[in-house]
Amino acid sequence: MREKRVLAKKKSFYKSIRPKDLFKKILIHGGFSRFRRFYLKIFYDLFPAKALLLTLKLKHPDSYKHCKAVSCLSADIYREYISKYGGKIKVKDIKTAALFHDIGKLFISEKILRKKHLSESEWKEIREHPEEGVELTEDIFGPKIIKSIAMHQEEADGSGYPRGLGDDDLNLAAKIISVADDFSAMTEKRGYNIVKTPSEALQEIIKSGDRYSERVVEALKTIFKKRYIIFGQKNIP
Ligand SMILES: [Fe+2]
């Protein structure tokens, strides 16, 4: 909490500084040892994207695993999507945007991420992570990836955050990451979630109707059916 308060106080200052300096502030206030701060700073100078991921892995191991899972599932959904509807984005770009989609959670303490019931101010912190992810990565990635990170919590029916954008405003990568993110979150053991089976998670997504892109959900259903054949499971939606 203290960590977030310090970061929040300096928020207006951060807006005017470079992602590299923002990263240094995260290291200072993020509970890292002096040795790790030293090592991560040098690593950032050489490989900034890899250093951000390593910092996430050290600070929030569950979020790191989640980002990897969302990256793999997003790529699978997109490949399926292309085979049905076509697509101009590179698979590599979707994978990268999905891998870094929650990097803004470096600003949030592990305690809040694991909490079952969040206060209004804690929800506010969580809801800021897409924009904070953009602030951290804008020097590293191109506009397509940055836009997808910014939009990954938006929903096709306008119920998402931070801007409440609708289906027409969202890019395809963000729509895919949104579905992969929610599917993964529902099936992973998280602080504030009851774990669902993949079949239950898929049913939940199908039931959500306009919240997700219909085509993206169709692609997810097809993947599920293919894996169903491989694993011989029953009762798929
Ligand atoms: Fe997120």
C-alpha cells in the first residue's frame, strides 16, 4: 500500500518522464533488494522488454504465468481466426501484445492482486493498469502493440475499462486478448476468483453474449472442439 501511495503521489511527475525512469521508480518502491535493483537496471539497459518481464516474474509470479498463458492462447485463437475470416496482423505482434498486456500490474502490490474483496480505491488501482502498461512500454513497442495493451480490458459491448470503448473502436488484437485473458483468468487459481474448468469458462464466455467479439468466440470454440477430439473429453458447449 505504501509502495502504491508513493507511486501515486508522483503520478503527475511520472507522466513527464521516460519509461526507463518509471521502471527505476518501480524498482525503488517495489520491494526489491539492492542486488536485484542493480541487476535489473543493467538488464533493462540491454534488453528492456525482457527486463520488464523478468521484473514481473519476480514481483508477481502468477501474473507472469498468466501473461504467458494469454500469449499462447491469443496466438492460437488468431491462427484459427485467420483460417476462417482472414487477418492482416502478424501472429508475432498479437503474441507480444498479449505477453505484455498486464505489465502495468507492476504498479500494483501483490497483496491487492491476491485480495478477494477490493475497496473502491483498490479497484481504481487495478483499473489503471492498462494505461500504466502503455506508459512503461511506449519506448519499446510500436503503436499497434501499444494500442492493444491499452485496450485489452475493453469489451465489445462497451462495459470494459479504462475508456468504455465499443466493438467498432477496438482493434482485433485487443478483442482476441480480451477473450484469452478472461478464459485464462477463469481457469487459473487467482486471489479473487473461483477456478472454473475450461468447459465452464467457455460456457461463461458464450453466455456473455455481446461482451466479446462473436467471431473471436467462434474461433475459441473451434480450438476447444479440436482439443476435445485430442483429449476425448465430453459435454463441450
Ligand atoms: Fe489486464
